[in-house]
Amino acid sequence: MTAPSPQDMALAREARTVGIVLAATIVLWVGAQFVGGEMGWAPRFALLADLAALAGFVWALVVTYRIWRKRRA
């Protein structure tokens, strides 16, 4: 078996980063919703947490698409 190329290693590193960001986004989002509900935070703070999570998900989608395109090239 041959060693992976530097490009494959870079793509794997990017994929790991996407996985970490997705997991962290989900945990933080669920945590913010729970804490906000327990502490009676205003709905605008829930919206802020939702928008931050949405930004993390969009970023992960864009990077995943870029990885997919690089693998096809």
C-alpha cells in the first residue's frame, strides 16, 4: 500500500475540521437552548444561538462541498 499524497492528507485534515465544527456546533446549540430555557432568557438570545448554529452549519456545508469538488478533480 502506498502512502497518501500530501493533497489527500490536507483533505483529510479539512474533513476532520468539519467534523469537529459540526459536533461542537450541535453541542453548543443544544446547550444554549437548554440553558436559555432553564434560565428564562429572552427569545432574542435563542434566535442569536440559532443564527450562530446556522452559520456553523453553512460553513461546514461549504467546506464539505469544496472537499467533494477537490476529490473529483
